Amino acid sequence: MVKSRSPTQGTGLLPNENDPIEYERQSAFFFFFFSSFGENIQRCLDYSLGEAIRPTFPRFPGENRVLFSMKSTHPFRKKWGQNFLADPQLLEKIVRVVQPQPSDRVLEIGPGEGSLTELLLPRVGHLAVIEIDPLLVRRLQEREGFRRVRVIHGDVLLLDLADTGLDPPLRVVGNIPYNITTPILFWLLDQRPAWRDAFLMMQKEVAERLTAAVGSKAYGRLSVMLQTVLEVKTEFLIPPDVFYPRPRVESALVRLAPRQDVSLSPAQWQRLEKITAAAFSQRRKMLRNSLKGFGFPRQIQDRIDFTRRPETLTLEEFLLLSDPNLI
């Protein structure tokens, strides 16, 4: 069952989310006022520093048309991490990588105004989207040609995949908010029997952590938890210029799929969560110090050198440490 976030009361200074019409009108005013103000300030700074005024558009074919439509109709909400894909060619590339099939049942996270949704819809059997922004939810519900799309209003972190109305296993696609990327990944991990694969756009730095090799600087708890039970692959990198508003970081499209060769019991999974949290919260400490409260038996201590640091342990060694049969 999905729950929507509690609406905030209108204060007279901020848009009132309780009234969708008034919310849209007030939000548009704030968006245009502050975006124009900010753009003018930036141009003045560029000029004062002796720089040429850099052309903003177009950065890709058709950008003027796409961004004018988006900027003129939607006030972006920073608290929800809204950065919408605005490059039609990149959207087509994502669809080619996903390879949607007529038998697929797909959940899209954060559809925005439905640019990717529009490309997926004619290619899949069933499509549901979850969106937290009430203004965008209404537009998706009213959009012509989207009658087959099930639009869910709410927070994806509160969604049970069994409540999407789609039969498992699902395919998941999403341009997810960067500020909740890690919670979304653990949300997927908790529901991995219900989905077949996931294609997620995320910050490049997070993608590097997901795919990091043992001993590398990026190797950490997220690397271990995901690689233990999932196949993880970075499909391609995405420059910031194809988003609107433009983020300050590079992005990546990452594919996740449950591994078929590994099966962890709930007890082992919970123990692995605790061990990795303890080990990597003090990654400069030796294991004998960071994990001293776990009380490992002699047979594990004989096989693993506890003077090592956590980033040197392989996935197999973490699985050995978390094996409930060896406690």
C-alpha cells in the first residue's frame, strides 16, 4: 500500500499544496520570479568577471522546444530532487538498452511529465508509474494517450510492489532523485523477489560505488550489499547538459538484476547488513576492532585475518562472516 507524503499548509508565502489549482498558480509565480532573478544574477557575475555570456541553448537538437515547454509549465521542486531528462535522443537510447517487450510489466519511478513513459507505453504490456509531485500526477492522469498507464501518487519508498496492480516479476525503470538513491536501492533489495531487473539513472559517483572492485577506494558497504545478491552493470554515462534543471554532477544508467547463483536466508541477510555497517563505518580500523562485538567462532578466525581492513575483504569472505550456521 502506498502512502502519499503529508501536504503542507499554505502560509501565504509558499504554495499551498492542499489546493492543486492554487498550488499550480502560486508555484508558477515563484518559479518564474526566482528563476529569472537567478539567471540575471548569473549573467551579471559572468560579465563582471570578464567572461563572455555563454549561450544556454541549444545543447542538443530540439532542446529549445523541449525546454521551453517544460520551463513554461512546471515549477521544479528541489526537495523532490527533480531533474528531468530533456534530450529525446537520450530517451531513445535508454529504451534501446532496456529492450522492452510486449509481455513486460513495467514500473517507472519518477516519470515527471511522461517523456520516457510515452516511449515505453506502446512497447510493453502493462505500465505503472509512481510520482510524488501532485501537479505532475494530475498532468499524467489527464494526458492524452495515457489511459493504459496506472498513475500512482505517493512516495516510492513506501510502495509495496505487490500493490502496483502488476503481476511479478516486474521490470523497473527510473530517473530517481539523487538525494534518495541509496534508500531506493535498499528498497529494491528488500523486494528483490518481485522484480526481474531495474534500469536506474543515478549519480555517477554512486554508480562507481555500486560496481567498485575489492580494494578500490570506492569499495564499501553499498558495493558489498548489492554485488552479493545482484548483477550490477553501468550501461553508459549521462552528461548534466541533457537534464533540466541542469545538475552539477555526471550521471549514469545502471542495470541491476538479481543473481541466480546466490541465495541468502533472511537471517544471513540481516547479519550481513549489521556486519557491513559496523565494518565500513570505521573502515580505517582493523576488523578485530570494528567487529569485536560479533564474537566469531574459531573456525572463521582461522580462515580470515582480522588484522585486515574491510575494503580488502571479498564478497565470499563477507558471506562467510555472515553465515548464521557458523555463529
